[in-house]
Amino acid sequence: MVEGGRMAQWSRRTGAFCAVALALALAGSARAELPTASPPPPEVPIVPQERLLLEGFEAMRLGDSEKAMDTFSALSRDNPDFRLAQLIHADLLLGRTRFLKDFGEGALARKKVNGHVYTVEMLLEETQARLGYAAQRPPPGWLPKELLHLSPQFLSVVVVDLTWSRFYLFQNRDGLPVLTADYYISIAKNGFDKSKEGDKRTPLGLYFITEYYSPEKLDDFYGSGALPLNYPNEWDQLHNRGGSGIWLHGTPYGLYSRPPRSTEGCVALTNPDFLELTQRVNLGAPVVLSKNVHWMAPDAWKTWRAHFAKQMEAWRADWSSRDASRVLRHYSAEFRNSLQDGRSWRGVLPEWLNLSPPAAMREGSLSILGYPGSEEMVVVTFEQDPVGLGPDAWNRRRQYWRQEGDGQWKIIFEDQV
């Protein structure tokens, strides 16, 4: 029988052994250490499973084997389809018998679940994504630069950080975004910046939820349902980007989560997270798919928001003046719409302004959202009565504003949607 003191010492070493094995696998360095990734404060809205997972990782880093064992044992018991928790629990158990040289020694190297192959390497990728995000999460209260103004038509808005496999849900409170959920997600096998059919990439851009598919209408592969997006949007079509069928959807039954890069192009959430999402968004809700979310401190975000609001108000005033020269100063030399190039549009604008009364913007229809990508762009959507025919004639218009080389914001594309 092992004495109590020796048992406690061995128990502490178990967590340390597993932490070293995991750190070596993550960094591939003999001097590697498990990164600090303590759970966020209680007010940060991550799901209970992820909070426990991070608590378990932190206990391993600190060599607290008992807490790590209790945490991963509870995660495995309560979530039997959470493969990552199951694997680390197995490593902790194996670590009580011998020193671990590699991550995942307590599990099969390759496992098939409902026709989907799962490997230790895939689980390591999931660990990297979860720990990497936890080590650099934004400070509480910071806001994405992409969310400038939310129309009351949206209950919530989604912002996805494709690099860190994170899905942020913001509730719309009087036009201001308030973070209410923060989920781990999976994206396409080949990453992001989709350009053609079959490239196995997730698009970059601003999209909108168009439909809801219940699980009864779908294959089990999509889990608890799907929310299709309007890819390709107007900007994608203008740039000849191909492909279709980009959805937000659940995970195959029998799997709690998928590796960070494992879809054909869609964004996959865990089934509990997807079900929660469907209770918080409505059709038409915006979804920002970004390489990296641009987080801003509250005061800086308010300044940026006010700056662009002035740009928009100047455009409204000049458009209402029906003076073509004033209107045109807001439009890029490269402007076009779906039917006309800039030269043709400029030719008919003065006559159209003279024939049409000032266009009214419907109260509460305005949304202003950043468009992620290589260029600095903002998308403005609103409902407008272009010919003075009253509420039945409202149509929805969308403008793509781009920051030009001289720092000025100009409209590069505008159309009815």
C-alpha cells in the first residue's frame, strides 16, 4: 500500500505529467509549457462545458491532479460525446500508472463515430484553438469595430472570428451590441476566404440569415438544425466569387464538437449552442465572418461610431438637396451598381434627381456594419421610398462604403436588395 504522503505526491505528478505531454504536443518543443488559460470571470458568457474545460487545463498547468481529475471526470460523465474531455480524462487516468510522453496516449489513435473519423491529431487541433483563444480573449466590455449601428429589426447579431474558431452573439439593445454568448465553432477544412465552388473554404464578409431548417428536414450530419446565409452576396457576385450552401448548423449526433477545421465551408456549432442560437436570432440577422475581429475599447468604439454616423448624415443631407454635384462627392470614381457602371449612372443622376422628390429613409430601418476583408469597408442598409409613393413602396437599399487612399469614405457600390 502506498503511504498517504506518497500518494498525494504521485497525484500531483499525474497532472504535471499530463500537462507536460499536452504542452509538448501543442508546441513541439522540449522547453514547452502549458499556456495560461484560466477561465474568464463569471460575467463572460461562455458555456458551462468550456468553463469546466478551461478550469481543468488550468489545474493541469498548476499540477493539481485531483482538481483536474475531478473536472474532466465530471465533463466526461455529463457529456459522453465530448471527445476532447474523454481523451484528457483517459490521459489523466493513464498518468497515474506511468509517465506520459505524448498527448492522447490514453485513447485510440483513430476512432469512428457515426461514420466520422476522429483522430488524436484532430483533438489536439481543438485543444490548440480553445487554449489559444482563452489566452488572448478580448477584455470585458470591448466591442467589435464591425458593429456600428444595429437596426431594431435585428434581435441579435453574430460576429465570427475564423482564425480563433469563435462565435460571438450580441443582443441588440436599442441599437447597441451587448455580448450574450461566446461559442467555440468549426470552419472549413482549408480555412477561409472562399472564392469558388468546392474550395472547402469559409467566406469572409457580411451575410444575413435567410431561412431556418429544422433537424427533421435534414440529414443527421447537421445535428440540431441549420441557418442558411446569403452567400454569395452582392459584393461576392460583383467579384465573381462562386459556390453556395454556406450555413450555420449543428454537429452530427454522437459528437459534442468537431475539429476547428473540418467542414466543407459552413460554420458548425455544438448542438446545444445551435439550439440556444435559434432562440436568440431572427431571420435576416447579420452574420459577420471575419479573419480576426477588430476589438475596440468602449470610448474608442463610440468615437469611431460617431465618426461614421457623420458621414452617413452628410450623405442624407446632400441626397435630399437634389444637387447632383453635392451627391456625387460621396461616390467613388470606381462606383457602380448591378446594372450600370459609374459613368452611365453619373449621366442619368441629375435628371433622376430632378424628376424624383427627396427620398425618405424609413425610421428604424438603418443598420451600419463593417465588412471584413483586405479593404476597409462599411455596409449601410436601410429602407427607402425612392419615388414618394408611401409605405407600401418601401424598398431596401444597401451601400458599400470604402475608405479611399486619401482617407475619405466613398460609396463604391449601391443597389436595391
